[in-house]
Amino acid sequence: MNKQGVLTVVSGFSGAGKGCVMKALLKKYNYELSISATTRAPRTGEEHGREYFFLTREEFQGMINNSELIEWAEYVGNYYGTPKKYVENQLNAGKDVILEIEIQGALKVKNQFPDALLIFITPPTGEELKSRLIRRGTESIDKIKQRLQRAADEVIHMEEYDYIVLNETDKLEECVETVHNIIQNEHYKASNNYNFIIKMKDELKAFKEGDI
């Protein structure tokens, strides 16, 4: 069956808990979390090739010019992006790769990798999203309002994802298992097993022609 890795893109509203879901998923199962490239300086304890690929602006710009990034953006004066070669190498080695990125980046990935699996993680209600942002206790009401307004703009893109997964309160493990099962099921899709189908056709052709 399919030995090619599955590329999965995970997105969600700010406050949906996708970071917690990813941390629990990676702790329990053997997935590769895509390593991003950035031009910001390494923080204490960070290593090149582990947390990020730390590049100069010139190096990053060269990757942009050479179409070596699946997606990229600039935040607070620094570039961030997903190196294409790293992702392709992991997939060709049969490893399932997960990208945890924002919606706009996710749609760019889909354009370059049409077979990519897009999963959107969300709380069950808008009120629950609001409550989670408030319970964080780390931001002002104005900042929370901005995040909710952004979510109201982002919600129109939910239908562009392949799966919507609810991250309900106190049901983190259930959400993790749902995401894991979705990814694993991709390995059995007929469209991901074209070579196996061709192999079976060739082997069974002899029977049809009477060669037993």
C-alpha cells in the first residue's frame, strides 16, 4: 500500500487550542512537525534545524526568489516560511508531515500540494471561543476583540478544509485521536494508492487471459 507520507496542514482560530492538540498528538504518535525557516535570531536554548532553520535575510530572500518555500510571510520585521525541500524529503521517506500554520498559508500549501490534507480545529461554539480567550488571562479586552473579529473574517474559509474537528472542553484526547485517525485513513484512499492499483491490474491481467 501507500508508502508515501501524508502532508497534513492544521489550522484553527486563535484560542481554538490547536497548539495543545498538536503537542499531545506529537507526544503520542510518530509524526514529523515541519520545521520553519526564519530570519529572527535564535532564542536561548534554540538550535538551527530543530526549532527553526535560522537564516539571514539574504538567504531567506534567495529561497523566495528560487521558489524554495511552500509559503512565507513577514511578521514584526522578520520572515517566516516553510522550506519545500525539507517537507518533500520527509514525505518521500514515508513520514507523515504536519504543518501547523495560519489559514492563508494553508491555502497556499494546497495550491502547491493538491493532495495535502487540510484539517481545521475549532471549539464547538463562538461563545466557547470567546471564553477560552478570556480565560487565558494574558491579553486585554481590546486584543481579545481583535482576535474574535479576525475569527469572524476567517470563518468563511472553513469550507475550504477537508475536515472540521471539534476540540471540546475536557476532551483533548478525543480530539487528538480524531486527528490521528483522519491522517492514517489518508493512506488507504484509492487516489493515494495508484501504484498499487496498477500492480494489481498487471498481476490479474494474466488470469483474465487464461494464464493460471
